[in-house]
Amino acid sequence: MDNAHNPRFYHLLASSFARLLGRALIPDPNVRHRDVAAQASWLYQSAPFCVLAHDTQADPIFTYANRAAQTCFGYEWDEITRLPSRLSAEAPNRAERQRLLDEVATAGFIEHYRGLRIARSGQQFWIENAIVWQLADEAGTLHGQAAMFQSPPDMAPGA
């Protein structure tokens, strides 16, 4: 199923974030008071920050990237949701990225992460103050990992 506007997938993102970090994924109370479908749509279409998620395969594939993240990385939905998440970093930076993911698997989440990433165009950019967390449902079943960060100023939508 397409996770772009999927309320169930949004619930997984938001509820796992809230359980682990003790705060809401969507900071705007006006948006949080909408129904789940409207929140899912807002996160995908209008959020001023990037959110990505990948699955639990041995070589994880992105299962979600909101519009801000698609703009940042330079991929459309149908491209990024076929992309192994390791390809979001260049080969020399992949070991550092894997250490991050291993730490998240152990701790449940990390905050204030900084890492060098690469767009489809080959342009490198820094993600700053990222939050990376485990995507687990209420029963504790792991569905992957997710990340949230501000778009670099020169890659923000409309820049």
C-alpha cells in the first residue's frame, strides 16, 4: 500500500515517535487536532521538515518520504520508495550511517544527529539535528526506522 497518505502508516510514525520521545511528531496543535487522515496528508504534503522511513529488510528500502524529503533528496515518490536507504549516503559515509542505525536499534531513538547525505543529483548536503527512531507498533513489532530533520536551506521546498 502507498504510505504517502496512509492513516495507518502515519499512526505508526506518530505513535512510535510519541512513545519514544514523549512529544508529538507534528508540533502544530492546529494540525494535531485534525483527524488522522488529515494529519497524514499534512505530514506528506505540507510539513516544513523532512520525514523518511525504511523497512526491516537486510538492505532496507525507503517506505516513506514526505514531499520535503523528496525535494531534499531529488526523488519522486515512486523512485524513492524503491531506493535502498543506504544509497542516501555516499559509500565512504555508509559505515557512519550504519553505526547510527545500530545505535537507534539499541537505544530506540537518537536526537541531534548530524550526517552527510547525497541527493540524486550528486549534491552532498548535511542533515542537522535529526531525530532517528524505531518504528514499532503498540505490540512492539518492529517495522523499520524513521528520521526527521529540517531541510537544508538551499534544498528547502521552493528554494
